[in-house]
Amino acid sequence: MFSKETYQQRRNQLKQQVKSGILLFLGNEESSMNYADNTFHYRQDSSFLYFFGSDYPGLAAIIDIDENREIIFGDELTIDHIVWMGTQPSIKEKSEAVGINETAPLSSLKDYLDKAVAKGRMVHHLPPYRPEHQIKLFDLLQVHPNIAAKNASADFIQAVVNQRNYKSAEEIVQIENAVNITADMHLTAMRMARPGMKEAEIAAAVQEIALAAGGQLSFPTIATINGQTLHNHYHGNTLKSGDMVLIDCGAENGMHYAGDMSSTFPVDKKFTPRQKEIYQIALNAHEAAIAALRPGVRFKDVHLKACLTIAEGMKQMGFMKGDLEEAIQQGAHALFFPCGLGHMMGMDVHDMENLGEEFVGYNGQAKSTQFGLKSLRLGRELEAGFVLTIEPGIYFIPELIEKWKTEKRFEQFINYEKVEQYKDFGGLRNEEDFLITPDGARLLGKPIPKTIADVEQQRN
């Protein structure tokens, strides 16, 4: 937990932005896996953590701007709870640790809000992403679950985004800690993989590192020989000679800040010649994107620069043809790169995605609906203090190739005869985390091997 002054400053800044009304924060509950007492790993809502710092279930909070009140609502543990869970801080102690002196039982929250609504006062809430929050909003504010997301306060969302998008110096320390743990996870995977090993063995090894460092995974690990599947959480395959392993994993540290990195390496000690060629094209796009990072540049343009670099490499190898600028404008390159270059990162691995990409990644600007480009989570102009990922990749997705070929899509730009020869190639990417600085960008955490020579050195 940060100092109470940090949380006070954050709440004061929020009040200055929204200006009036009541800001309602719903903390997360325990989530049962198959019966009430057997729960999934508990994770507090990130905005609740950001403004109130309390990492416990069963809490809610309000910031009443007009009456200058800040209240945390929660119920004290009973003796039965203490028998099973041990002694824990009281609601008052939890609240005072973040500079809040007023607490109340959870049951009194509805009465507080009812009185405010009866006076015609505005109660702001954020979009709910858990079913229990939808139910709570119905109970507290009579907001039907079907419209709860649409009913969320745009002013409240924008204010939270305006704060959390810009990482403070103490947040950067935490993010770098998470990224360093993440780097250790990747180095372990890169060094341990051998023919005959199961993907699950690698997934287990990287999770052990995150847990041993006092945290958790920041998202379910991707450890796969089928890198062409973008979010592949299946770990049942056996590594074979000639395969590549794609690892996309991250640690969430004890302060709930995330790391997110990807690496690709051969199961053998060396890449094959055709693996090297494709890998180098993706790495060239990676480096081109990094070189373009600075304040004032639209991330969408950085993405398109990476797309052009990939297209140029694929044209040299005979996969693409024709006017590449036109090919990218029409989206032909998305056969090989059907996703976005990167995303914001912080307390969430896709930071604040629950609040809406139009606010976080696009600052109110419209997103593209074009295949590939529509998956770009971040398109806005970059500013100092942003933390983001860079993760271009090249993917040969057999079903997508077959669909486009059958439909004769972009035949003026794609050499399907050449593509057919690589239909079984799989996919690859590298991913690193960056802080936008006043004059450019800085790699966060310790670097992991990404050149062909450096990766192969780890494999020997």
C-alpha cells in the first residue's frame, strides 16, 4: 500500500475533475468456483484499489463531492470469520490507513443513496464488469442490469482515465518490479524448454516465479507451440523438434501492478532457416515501432508503421505484392497481423479496459471497424507518463488463409501460392513494456533476449 497521502491526493484530484455529485465505488466480492467456500483467487477492483487502497472483499465506498464526505462501507468480521480467517484489520483501521475517517455498515449504503436520489442529486457509477455489481446497482439505484453499462457516468469514467493513464513515479517503481518478475518468467521458459516436454510444464514453471515473488499472474499464461492462435490458453501439447514456443505471460506484483511480455524461441537449440526469416521481419517491425515512440505521436500511426515494416518483409519473401501503402490502407496485411500493436498497462494488464477503449485508448475518437485495425486497443496521441506494450507479430492462421483465398480477397496484394507453403508455420511475436517520457520512450524492467543470436544463446 502507498502512503495515505497518495490516496488522499488521488481522491482530491478526482473531486476536482468531476466537481459535483456522489461517486460510487463497488469493491469486488469473493467469487465462488463450485461452491460458496471454494473461491477463485480474490482480486480487488483496480479503481477501488487506486483510490482506496483496500485489498479486501465486501467493501464499497462513496466520495460525496458536494458534502465533502468520504465513506467506506463494510461489515466487521464475526467471530466465525475470525476462527476460519484469522485476525484482520477493522474497517476503521483499513479506512484510516488511506486517510478516511468515516465508515459505516454496508447495509447503510442504500439508505445514503436513497436520500441523495430523493433530493435530485446525481450518483455517478462506473461500468460494471461483474454480475454481482449489476445486481448491486439494481438494488442501490434501480439501474437494470441490461442498461447498467450504458448508464455509467461518462464524466466519472473520463476522470478516472485521466488520472490512471498517467503513471506516477511511485507507480513506475511498482510496474518495473512486476516487469522484472515477468522477465524472469520468460528467461526460465526460454532456458527450460526441451523436446518431449508438455506446454503445461512451462506454464507451471512461470506461474511459480510469479507466486514466489509475492504476487500472481497478471493474466492466464499463453505457453503454446501453436502461436498462430492469438490467445491460446491450452497447455496440453507436447513440444517437438522443429516447433517454436510462444510465451505470453506476466506477473502482477503484491501492489497489483502488471507486467506483460511475449517471447518466441525454438524447441531446438537453433531456429530453422524459415523461422529465422519470419522472426526477423517481426523483430524489425518491433524495433521500428519502438523508434517511433514519443509524445505527440498517434499510437495508431506507430501501429501502421509496424504494419508497413511487416508488409515490406513479407513482400521481399514473396508473400505480398503490389503497392504496400494501398495494401495496408485496405487491410490486406491483416492476413498476417490481424491484431493490434499494443495496449495501455498498469494495475490491469489491459489497463482500464473495463471502462471502455473509447476513453482509455482513443480519447473519445472513433475506432476503426476494419479487420485487424479494429483490434487495436490504443490509437490516441501518446503523452508522457503513459505505459504501454509493443507486440507486433506474424501469424499464419490456416482457417483465415483458407477463407480469404476462397473469397479471393486481396489477390492483388497476396500471393496465396506462397502463403500455402507456410500454412503450417504457426505464429510468433515479441513483446516489451515502455514508459513514454518527455522526449521519447524508455524500456521498463530488464530486457529479455529478442535477437536471433541472443535467443539461441539462451537455448544452448
